[in-house]
Amino acid sequence: MSERKKLKSKRKKFKTIAFKLSHRQAISLANYSKLNNTSPIKVLKHRIQDCLNDYANYKTEKIKSAKNQLELFNDLPTEEQQLELFA
């Protein structure tokens, strides 16, 4: 029989995020995690899960324009367009 080649598993990349909590927030987080029999990290991950899943493939584009660029030809709001008709 032919030998099967072992497929190398793709290594997962993780990023570290750090933020500060006040003393009262840390105690509150610890108490909440004890009541729900989970870790504080899992509590935080569960709370931000919607944001993590929804925007994974969302691409943002920056509009490139000079800071001193004038915006002369933008569309006017409807109120201002009506005023120009009577001027």
C-alpha cells in the first residue's frame, strides 16, 4: 500500500488585546464569572461575539483628498436647492 502523506494543519494566528478595568469593574467581572461558572475571558468574548462575527469580511475604504481641498460641487440639500430657484 502507498503511504499517505500527513497533511500539515494550518497554524492559527492569534492577536493579543489589552485593556484596563477599574477595581470595581474587575470585582464585578470576577463575581459575574463565578456566578455563571465560567472564566472572565470567556465572558468578555461572549459579549463581543456579535462584533467579531459580523465585520470579519467588511472592507473599509478611506477617501483620499487633501486637507485643504475645497468642496465646491457637492450636492445641496433639498431646502437649499429650492431657495436657489427663487433667487
